[in-house]
Amino acid sequence: MLISDSARPVVLVPGYRDNQHKLTALAAYLRRQGFDARLLSPQPSDGSAGIDALAARLAGQIDAELGPDRPFDYFGFSMGGLIGRYYLQRLGGVQRIRRFVTLATPHLGSWSAYGIRRAPAIEQMRPHSAFLQALNGDLTALDQVQFAALWTPFDLSVTPARHAYLPGRPAWRLLSPFHGLLVYDPTVQRAIAHILAAPAGEPLG
């Protein structure tokens, strides 16, 4: 059992066109390691609602699940990482989140978002979007949490793959293929558990 702080929940949030079922296998693995994994999924995740709107819905779900004050760790897959970052940086989540981990999140946008229909969240995930420029323009909230971005050079959904981490911030490079299957990869699951079990205040990269 890896966990060092079993009292703190871990909120797991899926990404684009996914719901909580996407992360059930990961949640089950984390629970076997002793983590208190909680699955939350703000909807709709098809891009028709902006990431900022989804973050507001997530804030309500977190309060309903954990109460208004309880600290927690956060894991976001793909767009779920951006939803979490907006909550962290703009909606007061920095007061509650201790560890913040993303997997295959387009922190700097993805050119593949141009190949999808026009919709609020999709446009926000395009490189150099006003949303991403604002979110990445002030990263001071990330300095107040233990942050790590997991990414793979084989990601064909986040393009280029290096956009799945923030320069100068802790990043873990994983040699695992296929964006949509990352959360099922045992190597990736072990890496997530290892990061979430890091001692308080220790850099995650």
C-alpha cells in the first residue's frame, strides 16, 4: 500500500466526451492502494459547454461530495485537467487542493481541436485560444500545490504531445500509446499512485 495520507480524498475527473465510467478502473486501482478515490464528472462533456462552465459545475459537485471545506487531491484526465485548473486558479480551489495531477491534458492546447466541430470547450482547447492564454498567463496558484503533468510522446489526440505539460513545471514522460487507453495502462496507474503518495511539500517531478 503506497498511500501516506489516507484521510484525504482524491477527486478523479474525466475528459472530453467521457463520463465517470472512464475512470472506474483507475479508481478501483487507487482504492486497492488505500486511496479514497471519488469519481466526479461535470456534464455535458461533448464540448457544448465551456470549460469554465464545467468547472463551476464541478465546484458544486465537489461541495456536494466532500462539503465546502475538506482538503483533497485532484486528478484530471485530458480535458478534466483543464476543468480542474480553472477550478484551482479561478474558483478558489487552490484553498482546498493539495496535490494536482493531470494526464494527457492539453495545457497548451491541441491542434487536433481544429479538426472537431466548433463548440465552446473545443475552441478553448485550441492553441493560443483566449481561454488558454488567460489560464497560462498567471500560474501562481500552481505554486501553492504539488503539481505534476503526465504525458506520452505517442499521444495523437494532444498534438503536439509536448503541449500536455507546462514548461518549467514538473512533468512525467510515460512511454504508453493511445490517448484514450492511458488510464487503463497498469504502468500509468502505478505512476499516478506513486505521485499521489508523495510526501506533503515534496516536488512531484
